[in-house]
Amino acid sequence: SGDDGVAGFSVRNETEVCGYHSFFPASSPYVLAVGATNGPQEGKPETACQSGGDVLITSGGGFSILSDLPSWQSDAVKGYFKAVDGTVQEPFTSDYNIPVANISFLKFWTFNKSKRGYPDVSLLGHNYKMVAKGKLYSVDGTSASAPVMAAFVSLVNAQRMNQGQPLMGFINPFLYKYSSSFINDITSGDNKCSALYCSSYIYYFNSRYCKEYNNTCCKEGFHATKGWDPVTGLGSIDFENFSTTAMGIVFTQSTSSSSSSSSLETTTLILIIVVVVIGTLLIMAVGVIVYCLHAKNATVLAPTSNPNVVVASSFTSPSVISVVRDEPGNGQLELTPTTTDPENVKV
């Protein structure tokens, strides 16, 4: 869901870019968007990732500009606004006096409650250990939490396959329907600030080192609250409970998945046939065009005593001489390539 709150990476050191920026593909209703949390790795309460101290990122979130609110998410999103509207956690909407000429930019200073909200869920996004070239690094990011969620789903799918059950398929509806069974609700934190960035450097010989890290914080943003919110989604996943719940569910969507798959195969076959037919027609068309150009651009090199016979050269192969014979009665042209040199043609 991004590492720079609602405004995105362009807000780093640029306060004038503050606003509600929608980011793809997290804003698509056809993907599972994952935010980031912090705390349990140090034995502390779990909160939304907010940049500051040793936390490098802020969990991204918000609303799509284009995609409508999906039915499986509708209750959760409406519940969020019902809980925060009229309270101190109500999201700030800009009081900028935007000129009419710039009215198209209003979408950056507000959000649409009737559109797809993201993230869907969150997982830890702070203090992952990574080894690169033999050195140990600590890294943060939703690019760390999202692959962990993918691993969770893969492990559950493996268990289901081992028991002869179908794969979970598109799991977003499942997550929202059964979230109370495996979600840790996150109610602390917001996503008003960017990730940390280097604001000043020191130079030593030919190397540059960061002297000071900073973040950009805006008025715009959302607060984590009970239930779904556009900071951590439904909350973080408890894997054991997630696995137990998923193993006990009969995924009716798997049936539609099979029919969808069958429908997709049929559609693909039809598409292949159409492409082959169109390709064949195009090849034939090109052949006709080339033939017509060949005849149109043929140059008569020598007249003959027979009105039905000429010696001609084509632009497609200027060195080849053809005898073009119009056979009386059948309306066809016969092209007979010869090796006769044009300069020595004797008729």
C-alpha cells in the first residue's frame, strides 16, 4: 500500500504536494493490498507504522479515484466513516482556495468515500533483517509485509491441496467476511507523514553520507480506528487462526473459479481462432496488394508483334524479365520469369 502515507513518495521534502493521492495497483479492487504495522517485534503493542525514531516508513492507504467500492468491502468502509465522522479522527479535507482553472486537481486534496479503499490487511513492516554482500541490514517497508502475506496464503493453499481441497482463489471477500476470526485490530497510528528521507549530507573525500533524516508531515491523512481503516485495513493477520479458519471453509468461489476457468479457456480458444482467421485474411490482403503493385508498377521494356505479349520488368525484382501473356478467353495473366538481359532483348 506504499511507504509514504496518503501523499506518496513525492511528498518527501515537498510539503506543497500534501494531499490524498491514490496509488495503483494497491487501489485496484482486484488485488490484496497490504499495509504495515510496528511493535510486536519488540514486545510492544501493535500500531500502524509511522516514520520517526528508528521506524523508516509510514503505512500507505486511501481511496481509489477510478474503482468503485466493491460489495465485499462496502460495510467495512461505511462503518469506518460512521465511526470517525464528526470526531477528532475525521480526515482533514483541504481548505485550499483552488482556482477554477485548476479544478481538475481537486482530486489530490480530497477523497471519494464511494470508491475502493485500501489497504485490506497489514503485517509487520519494520526491522526486517536482510543480508547483502555479507553485511546485515535492517529494512522497513510494505514491500516486506506484502510478501509475508503472500507466503501466508501460499502455506494455506498448500495445506488445502494436500487435503484435496481447492485453492482459496481471490480471497478478499473471505478476509472481510471472516475477519473477526483471525484479525488483530489496530487502533493506534495515522498515515499523515512520509517515510524518512535524508535531508542533509556530509561529504568525506569522494563519498557522501547522510547527516540528518527527516520526514514531511501533512494535515491530510487517516487515523487507525476500530474495524477497517485506510491505514492498516482490517488489521494484522494471526496466521494460526487464519490457517484454521481457511481450512474449515468450503470455498464456493472455487466452483465459480472452475467455471470461470472453463469460460476463460473457451474465450481463449475463440480468441485464437479469430486471430488466426484475421491473420490469414491479412496475409491474403498483403498478397493481393503486392500482386496489384507488381502489375501496376511493371515497366514495358519492349513491344512485340503479338498484341497479347509484352516483355516487362517489375519493381519487386528489377533484374528479372517476365513475359506477360494475356491468354485470349480466360482473362488470366501468365508471368514467366526469364534470365534475359533487358539491354539485349530482341523481339
